[in-house]
Amino acid sequence: MCPSGITYRDRFSSISECSLTPSFVGESFRSWSLRYLKEAKVDFSLASEASMVETVKDLSTIALRKAQLSIQYALGQPEYLDVAVSEYLVGEHHKDEPLVMLLGRIRRLMQEISEPQSKLTKKTIIEETSLVVDVASKLVREFLGNNR
């Protein structure tokens, strides 16, 4: 069982030792995680059907952010993970924490897609977004013990 009242670094480094079950994550975080995941899938679906590259970029960026949030809420620490990702991206910490690295890569992809000068093709954006949404879906199911 994870002790309460511990710092982020202590809690996150011990997260792999904790059972990531619905009892670990509160019902509110669980609900938000599933909602963000559902919305990410809808936004991705709309992006894959869009004909204009700018629309694909916008909807894919939204889908990526929601996929990222679904993972963070499934872990029960969305605000701390946002800070950890920011620290990781500026190279300060968390280089050995796979989930922070994954969330950082998602954020970098969002930034790359949303750049006005981005040369990413519609096909590449759709493929990358699809991969992230699929990974988020698998992680959320694993973390929440939801086999649906």
C-alpha cells in the first residue's frame, strides 16, 4: 500500500511498487481518465476523416492532449505528472522514468504538429496520433484494471 503524505518524487518512484488498481486511483480520477480517453478517440476519429491538413493538425493535437491526460488521471497524479514532464523536457529530471518519458514524447509530438512550419504530412500525423491513442488506451486499461 502506498503511504500518504509523501512527496511527488517518493510517490512516483514507488508507483511501480504500488498496485495500480481502482482502489489506488480515486473514482473521480478514474472517471476523468476514461472520459479523456473516450474524447481522445472521438477527436482522433474526426481527425482521420478530415480532408484539410490544418483541421487534421488541430484535431490530432487535441486528441493527443486528451490521451496524455487520460494516462495522467489514470495514475491519479495529473498535476504532478505535468510538472514532471516539464522538468523532463528541459532536461532537469526524470530521465529514468518511462512514464514521464512517454508523456514528454507525447507533448513534443503535440508541439511538433502544432508548429505552423511543421512539414508533417496528414498520413504521418494520423499514424502517430493513432499510435498514441492506442498506447494510452492500453495503459489506462492496465492502470485502472478495466478490461473493456
